[in-house]
Amino acid sequence: MAVTDRGHHAVTQRHRSCELVAFVRKLDAAYPAGLLICILLDNHSAHRSRETMRYNAIRPDRFELVFTPTHASWLNRVENSSGKMARSVLRHIRVASKTELGEQVGRYIGMRNEPPLVPN
């Protein structure tokens, strides 16, 4: 089994089930069929909604939704990664729009997804 640990992002107007399902559909399209996609989620209501679970049910063996324990944000890799991004990239900048914010986040995720440089 190959583990990629690739980051993906979406900047949306709201944080509802329909935005999450749209994001999961993008993940579905980004990876080859037959590959299990493990998604780490917190316990936000949109992540546990009927709409989200219904979509997951129609794609059996495609997604594994892993929920962090309630009130344990320090265990959430997404929270930790977001904090690191905020401290290193987004600190002291101003963005004019959500589009610009999405571009900044996208650059950070792209840089994070690059293979590490290993000295000879």
C-alpha cells in the first residue's frame, strides 16, 4: 500500500456538507480508481452529516473517513498543518479576496507536497 500524505485544499464561502462532498469528489477524480483514500477529519457537523455519509456509502471501499477524538485538536494533523502554514506563510500578509487566499494556500500546499531535498 502506498501512502502519499499529499495535502489538498479548498477555500469556500461556507463550510457545509455540500462543500465537503464537492471536495471529496475532487479527491476521487485526482487518484486512480481502486485506490483507498483515507481522509482525516475533525468532528465538525458537516463531516458527519447524512449527505457526507450518503456519498461515502455510494463509493464503497474508496474512502476511509478517520475522525479525530473530540476536544483533541493537538492530535489533528490538519490543525497542526494549518497552524504551521499560518505561522510561516500567512503571517503578516493581507489578501484582497478569497481567491488570493486560495492562491497563497495553494502555493504552500504545492511546496509542502514537493519531495524533500536530500543532501548528497
